Amino acid sequence: MKNNFAENLNKLGFPVMEKEEALDANAVLAEVVKNKDMRLWDGFPVMLANALQKGLFDFHKTMKYLNKSDKDTLSELTALSLALYHNLNMDNNRSKELYNFLNLSDKNKYNAYLEKMKSNEDLFVAKRKMSSQRLKDTFRNYAFTEKTKLKELLELKDEYNLEFALSQVFSPKQKDLFYKKLKNEKLTKTEKEYFSRTVKKRLMALANNELHSLAQKLL
């Protein structure tokens, strides 16, 4: 009830802070295995990659949540995920370490999955058919989204750094003229004169290599 109330407040535009509970990634991945929902299984490589990246996945702890049959499924989904990472050239040290936890039978399945993925053949996990192409598309979509988020974050950081640096040198009015000139926007006669008389001189000083070198030595 408390969580629903917080969610409803968020929907009404008044987000509230909630105490964040520690994520048990092993329990979540175990539930995904037991759920047997193929949409979730398509996303298992994404979830596993996230858990590995954040250091939240423990193969043996996840196994403890499962019965014998589901343990076999977890091993197959893990082998499948590792094969997918390798196929997409996205494996890393953590995934390579995880490969060592697989037994010989699952390593053979890993090789079989890898071969099928090369030709986009369907493959089977716990006797359930899965599409190689759909697995790749699901993971690529996730990777693209994460890359886009990172790009936006870096752009925002760069924009903030530039804005801060400009504010140290130019007044708000001078900053506006700087951006207008940068965007090739038309300036009024008064703006042109002010830009030439004040802003341009400061820009010339900033562009001076010797001054730039001296400033770096002093900082």
C-alpha cells in the first residue's frame, strides 16, 4: 500500500524519496528462471550483464534458490548469455570468469549456442525454442539505450563545464552574444559594435597560446 501511494504521488508530479532496498540480483535472476516467461528469458542476458557489471551476481548463490530442474535451466541460460556476449564481441573479464563455473556439459552447450548464433538459427533452453535473432536484437536495443544515456550524460557534463567556464570570463550579456555569434545568428548594429569592442578582445586573449600555456602553469 505504501509503495502504491508513493507511485501515485509520482504520477501526480510530486515524487517522494523512498528508502532504497538493497537489490538481491541472485534472487531476481532465480525468479526469472523459475518464471519460464519467454519474454523474460529473452532479457536474461541483459539482466545478467547488468548484474555482472555491478558485481551483484553470484552463480552459486543463485543456484541455492532453485530446484534441480531449474538449476539446469540457469546453467543453460548462463551458457546462452555468455555465447551471446561473445557473438556480439561484448564479453569481458567478468563473463570469462563466469564461464569457468560451467561444467563440461554446459560448456559444450555454450559452443553449440555459439555456432547456432553465427547463422541465426533457433536454439533450445530447457527444451524451449528461442530465437537467436530476437536475443541479439533485445541485447542490442539495451546496449544502444545505455550508450545513448551515457552520450547524453557526457554531453550534459561538457555543456555544464563550458557554461561554468564562460561564466568566469563573460557577463550574461557577453555570453549571449558569444552563443549568437557561434550559431551564426544575426546581430544588431549595437550588438556587433559591443561584440567587436569587448567580447572579441577577450576571445583573442583566450585564444593566445602563450597566455594559455602560462595559465596552465599557474593552475
